Amino acid sequence: MPRLLITQKPRNVVVLQKKEPNRNKTKTMEKQSMRTEWFSYVRKVRKKLSRGKGREPVTHRQAMSAASETWGAEKEKIVRKRKREKRKAEKAKAVIST
């Protein structure tokens, strides 16, 4: 259940807003370390392995061993995405400065 953020406006009007929980999902990949990315990937793999009717929940340790098999390809994707975002930022910065 989302938490509510209560803010007061002038004339004693109270506004309720939904406060979204922080789930380490940032727009730029640079803010997250590779360690954080690894644990996010393990969480995703664990969810995939536990999905389905009649399946038992997978432990974190089992998910880590399963994720380690495909982590290489996932890591390359993350690195490429970071490089791409960096190039886009530099390009946008160059356009603004000229």
C-alpha cells in the first residue's frame, strides 16, 4: 500500500498525495553501482524462477547461482546502455554549448 504524503497549503487546505516507495529505479544508470545492478538482476531471476502454478519459492542463494550463469550477457547490456547514455549526454551538452 502506498504511503500518503500530507502537505498543507494556505488557508488550512490539506492535500493528500501518494508517495511512491523508492525501489532504486533511477532514470540514469550511472547512479547505480554494478553491485546494485547485480542484486536487482538476482531479484528479477528469483521472481522468474518462482513464477508459475505449483512452483515452490526460490531462495536468494538459489537465485544467485542461477543468475550467475547469465550475468555476463546482462552486464554487457548494462555497460553498453551506460556508454550510450553518456554519449547522448555529451552530445546534448555539445549542442547546448554551441
